[in-house]
Amino acid sequence: MQSLIKENIEVIRKRIEKAAIKAGRNPSDIKLIAVTKNVEPQNIIEAIEAGVVDFGENRVQELLNKANIIEEKSDKNIKWHMIGHLQTNKVKYIVDKITMIHSLDSLKLAQEIDRKAQKLGKTIDVLIQVNIAEEVTKFGLKKYEVLDFVQMAGSLKNIKVKGLMTIAPFAENPEQVRFVFSGLRKIFIDICRKNINNIDMKYLSMGMSNDFEIAIEEGANIVRIGTAIFGKR
């Protein structure tokens, strides 16, 4: 299993490099986040040993459990990202453990993150989740809501908006969801041009195992890969 995870990561890195070069981009500018939903800690450690330093979790309790176990078993300095829907009553458990929250989708949540971060005397990096395809089963702001929300979030002192995130619908042919990634990039560029105070538009988190190459071609600099690294769970 160890060699399989390591081999999968090597394959993914090569695919990231190829997609970046095709798009005229520097492969080193693209951050790989290994998604650990339902992944056993030992498999996460194997990914760490293969050079992965960024890990994404969908659920707060899983993140807490795994972070504690990994901390005991590995001396590597890894970074945890909250990539799933986050309830306001769970914020207090993770603000001191995560590098970035990718799923900010309401002012109520932004204010709670800001409050909890202020108590710790720190600033939390966040990405705003946008539901480009407007799927009823997914969280995220609608396209027309993003600019106003960014301006409101920019007024909060203990969070820092660092970019945008989206999840594309599953498609057998990833070309069918290219519009999702190009749509998010357009919003990203529009916000960059506004030069809004306290907003640092640095990251486009988009693309998963099935479609990350298309996402990279459309500007993604964070890709979130689970199945292609750890297999189906």
C-alpha cells in the first residue's frame, strides 16, 4: 500500500506539471492538497513520507482526530485545511489547528471565525466558496453574491480573504465542467481589479481527482486530490 500511495502521488505531480506547462504556467506555483476524508492515519503518514505537506479534511471531528494521531506519529510539519462545509458551532474547535478554511460561505460564519481568531490573537486565512454551477446539493455563494460578500468580509480584522474555491459537478468528460473553473477565474480577476481593502486574492482552489487538469488550465493554483492518491473509500 505504501508504494501505491507514493506512486500515485508521483503520477499526480507529473500530471500537474504537464497541465501547468500546457497552460504556460510554472508547476511549482500549484499547491497539492491531499484530501483525507475517510482515510486512515497510517495512509496519511505514507503520503507525508512521499513529500505531501498539505492535507484537507471535510469534517471537523475527523480533522481533530487525525491531527492528534499524526502529531504523535510523525515529526514532519504538515498543514491542515478545512475544505468541507463548516458550521459556526464547530469553528472554536479548529481555529488553532488549521492553515486555511476553504469553505467560507456566509457572513455569520465569517463573523464567528473572526471572533474566535481574535480571542487567540491570530488571523485566519479563508477562501470564499462559490457555487458556480448552482447545484442545490452544494454549498457556496451564487456568482452575483460574491463581490458584496468579499467587501463585507474585508471589514473583519481577524480573517483574511485569500481567494476563492469551487466544486464542479462530477462529469465523465471533464471538458463539460470547464465553464465552472473559467467562471470562478473571471470572478477572481474582477475582484483583484477592485483592490478591496484587507483582501489578498492569491488562491484559486478548484479541481479534484476527476478534473484537476482542466482546472489548472483555467488558473487553479490549489488542487484538492483524494481518490487519485488514496483510492476509493
